[in-house]
Amino acid sequence: MKNLLFLGCLLLLVSAYSISKTHETKSKSSSLPDETMAKSFYDFKMKDLNGKEVDFSTYKGKKIMVVNVASKCGYTPQYEALQKLYAAHSDKLVILGFPANNFGGQEPGSNEEIKSFCSENYGVTFPMFEKISVKGFDKDPLYRWLSDAEMNGWNNEEPSWNFCKYILDEKGELIKFFPSKVAPMDQEIIDLING
């Protein structure tokens, strides 16, 4: 009987804790000021892997590919294709890489380790940013914008794994989402860049 009473109390405590955490998370996200919810892509400012703040308004006039990346993923070799794509189309395209450890713990490294890995293994020259969360309760505001139709105009798709790709046009409007399995040099992506 005592064991049942103890288990009942324990379950009650766990439930209460879970409910309070859910409420806390909802409160945090709903307490964001209205202007945060209405941001355009060009309103974002984020730190690159060197810790330097980058104003996204500097990307006006170019197509933009936003990619969540990881160093220890089956899709990691896509870095090579991303770099080729960037080199071939840098006059009209910028690729923004966002390291994230959300999927299978496949980006455990520090910003400095990520920077070295990308440079030494793939010669990455496209802009890379500090590690962020792209999914879950702590999702970065940029990825909230990219995956919320009320903010970006149409898309609710969030990353399902590493190397998902969001394409924006020259006006900073989100035009397409591609899952990880779509290669950076896929013809549909090339057509969007050239269109």
C-alpha cells in the first residue's frame, strides 16, 4: 500500500512539473514583443563563427539559402556541394550555414571546432554562424520565422534533420523549403537560383 501511495505521489509531482514547464515555455514564447513576431528576414542580426555580428540586410538583392548543418551526419558531405554551389553562383546567391546539435547530437563541437572542421575538410567560404537550436522549445528566432507561416507568409515546415534548405528570393521572401535528401546541386535548386 505504501508503495502505491508513493508511486501515486511521484506521478502527481512529475505531472505537475511537466505542466509547469509546458506553461513556462508557452509563456516565454508568447511574451515575445509583437515586433519580434512580425520581423522580415532582413531584420535579423546574428553572430558568425568569429563572433562578429552580421546584419542580414546586407544580403538584399541576392537569393539566399539557409541551411542547418552538422559535422557528424550522413549528409555532412553536402558541405562540398554547398561550397561548389556558392562558388559558382556567389554573384547572385549567398549560403548561410547554421550549425545545430538538434538531431542525433551530430554537432557536438564548439564554434571554433566547427570553423576548423569546415575549413580543413571542405574549404567552406560561405558565411557560417554560431551554433544555434533549429527545433524545439529553444528554437532560435530565425528558425521560428522560417518555420511559421504567420511570420514568413506560407511555410510551417521546420527542419526534420540536418542539411534542410530554405530558399529566399532577392527581396528576402521565403520561396521554397527542401528536406535534407535534396542535394545542393539539385536541378530545382539551380533553376530557383537562376530564375
